[in-house]
Amino acid sequence: MEEFEGSTSAKKTKTIYVSTVISIALVLLMTGLLGLILVHAKNLSNYVKENIVLNIIVNEGAKEVDITALQKQLDANPVVLKTEYVSKELAARNLTKDLGEDFVEFLGYNPLLSSIDVYMKADYANNASIQTFTAQLNKNPLVKEVIYQKSLIDMVNQNIRGIGLVILAFAGILLIIAVALINNTIRLAIYSQRFLIKSMQLVGATRGFIRKPFLAYGILHGLLAGLIAIILLLLTLYFAQQQVPELIILRNWFEFGIVFLGVIGIGILISGLSTYFAVSKFLRLKIHDLYR
């Protein structure tokens, strides 16, 4: 009979532990998904900003050597991501392709000027930085004018800022919910062990001795739940990129790795702290309070 009761108790304990790990893993999966959304949103905003182009129109008669020197100077500028030189012949071909007819043959000459397309780094893709940059460029005798869409840049930055604030607020709320759910899950698991905790205390075990195995299991559960959540997140990333191949341009494994480590860290931290406080609570209770 004692062996049967021991076997039943062991099975019940394992069931509780498994359900606890699964519950924590699902909460961490939700948290990890939000982290990946934040990473993709950040990379998408950078991608949009870094594809805003400034057209530097070069004066008629400028030598190729001077234009090449200007392009190298621009490439060396810390605010510039990359540059592309567009000769007047290439500009004519591109415009002919867009119009669907050869305007050079119709006019008898090519009225277009050579230009350098400049793409700014994301941190500098705002009107304040661009105005400072263009003011320096306009001092160069090779530069005729710098063309860019101020209204578009303002709109992009405002929209990105607004969306970012909404996502961050949602992330904060979701993190609070995740902490509450994991804490309640751990407390319920420890609640089922309250009589064991009190029995160990009654036979003279110290509080530190009693907490130690529970904390070890709590940290282990957080780690296992985090690993399960990471596997599910990787599968989610894989299927998302299968359905939307364009997402590959937003992929950054370094940032994804930070999210994955954060998921494991959150799982271990919250699980460990929740276990500590839950065990401490039952250690403080009187025997008759355990039945409530």
C-alpha cells in the first residue's frame, strides 16, 4: 500500500512539474514572439529610413575624376550608408525605360545631368541631419543642387515613432501579464507541495535547506521552458519566412539571439523568484492555515 501511494504521489508530482513547464513555456513563447516583433519592427524602420535617397545633381561639365573623388568623400562620411553614381547616359536609359519612349532621340540631345544617389544611415535619416548634410554639400562647387522629399521623411519618422510607442506600451503590458501568469503557475505548483514543506519544517529542517531543492527545480523549470519556447520561436520564424520570403531582409540573428537569451533569462528569473516567495509563504504559515 505504501509503495502504491508513493508511486501515485510521484506520478502526481511529475504531472505537476510537466504542466508547470508547459505553462511557463507558453507564456515565454508569447513574450518571445513580442520580442521578435519588436526586432522586426526596428529592422523594418531602419530599412525604410536607409532607402530614403538624396539626389546630388552634379554641375554640367564636371570631370569624371572630380565626381569620383566627391563620391569617395561621401562614402567616407560617417552619416552616409552608401552612394551610387548615376551618369547622364544611365539616367537617360532609366527615364526612357520609365517613359516607354526614347526622349533623347525626340529632343536630339540628353538634357539630364549626372548625379550621385546618397543613402543615409538610419540614425541620420531625419530632416535636421539631412539639412546639415546638404548645407555642407551645397558649398562644394561640383554640386548644383540636392533633391530630397522633406515631407516624406517627416511622415516616415512620425509614423515610425508613433508605431514604436504603441508597440513598446503593448510590450510593457504583456511583460506584466507574463510575470503574473508565471508567478501564479509556480504558486499553484508549490501549493500542492505545502504539506511536504511543513513536514520538513516540523522535523527540524532549516528554511534554507527546504528552499534549496524547490529553487533548483524552479530554475530548472524556467530553463526548460525557455528552451521549449526558443524551439517554438525558431519554428515560427521558419514558417513565417516560408510564407513571406521578404522577411529575410529583416533577419538579424544577433538580435534574435538576444531575444532568445532574454526569454531564457526571464524564465529562470521569474520562476526562481516566484518559487522563493511561494516556498517562503508556506514556511511562514501555521499548520491549520494549510487547509484553507
